[in-house]
Amino acid sequence: MTINRKGNIRVKRILFETENSLPPSFSQSEITKIFTDMIELQQLYNGAIREISSKLETLDEEFQILYSHNPIHHIESRLKAPRSIIDKLIKRNFPVSIESAMENITDIAGIRVICHYIDDVYTVEKLITEQSDVTVIKKSDYIEQPKPNGYRSLHIIASVPVYLSKQVRHVPVEIQLRTIAMDFWASLEHKLRYKSSDEIKDDLQSQLKECAEQISLVDSQMQEIHEKIYK
């Protein structure tokens, strides 16, 4: 068997973003140290994403084989760019280092799990968080308690071990679990809010929240139909 290697660490991009994100007051030796830190950070968090993704994919395959219903529709992942990490640390007056980033920024690595139904969200949450090497650091249930703008999703910060040649590092990953319906609303709301050059007016914000509530009602109805058919 041949394993094809794929390079995920873009050294030139990391160097460019490091040099262009730091204030002029940083010396060349400091820039070099931070650049090295950012490469190590990318490696660590890429490893953590692979660990969680592998667990989810294994569960997904098991459900496809053993059960008539598979709770996972699809999985997405993303790694925060070095520029964003550095900017956030500087903005919050934290030291720019790998230790500072790991301690103060919890969303460097992110995985989004899109499920079919509301119950599926909690099924996947239970299965992933009860694994012996997964440690839940924080849980925010925006399905039970939606955000004021109508946003719904289940957020978990979970730590997983990443095995390196000489040590094991426990790395946090933000896992977002939501239904297809929740993702539909969140994706469009994000596009409207962050791609618009103008502030969204109060009446439009109210309409967006109303849409979220209507979509949530449909989500619940689809759950009920599913239960009647399969239970």
C-alpha cells in the first residue's frame, strides 16, 4: 500500500503573514521566532483536526454499515490563518507565541458537523465526547438557548492528543454541530452580515430572526416525521 503525502503547511504563506501582521517594533529575531511558532502551531492544529475528523468518519462509516439511518450529512473543517491568530493576540494584548495562542484562542482549529435532524446532533455529540481520549473543555448549546439573533448550533471545545515524535500535545478543537436547516440559515446570515458594506438595520435583523424561528419550526416538524417513519 502506498500512502500519498499531502503538504498542508504552506511555509511561504506563513512567513508572509507573519512579517505583514507584526508591528515595526518587532525585531528580526522576534519575527523569526514567531514564524517558527506559527509553523509548529499549524502542524499541531492540523493534527488535531485529523484526529477529530478520523473519529467522526469512523462513526459515519459504522452507521452506514450497521444502521438504517446515518446521522452525519457532511463534515467541514478549517484552520485559522496565522495572520488572524497574530492579529487576535495583538488586539487582546496577549504575547505572540505558540503557548499564548493555545491558551487564549479556542477556535484556531474548527470542525463543523452537519447532521440531518436535531436528535442526530446530540447523538453525534454523545458518541464523540464519550471517547476516552476526548476531553470536553466547554459546551455552549445554542439549540436549547439560541443567540439573540436566532443563531442555533451546538458548540463544543474539546481537547484531543496529537502524537509527535518526542511528545504528546493536547490540542483544543472547536466542534460545531448543527442540522442542515440550522446551517442553511447560519450560512446565509453570515454572508448577509459580513459581506454587506452597511450595517444591517433593526427591521432586517428582526426579519432574519423570524426566518430562524420559522426554519427551526420546520426542523422540528421534519424530526417528528422522521420519528414516525423510523420509530
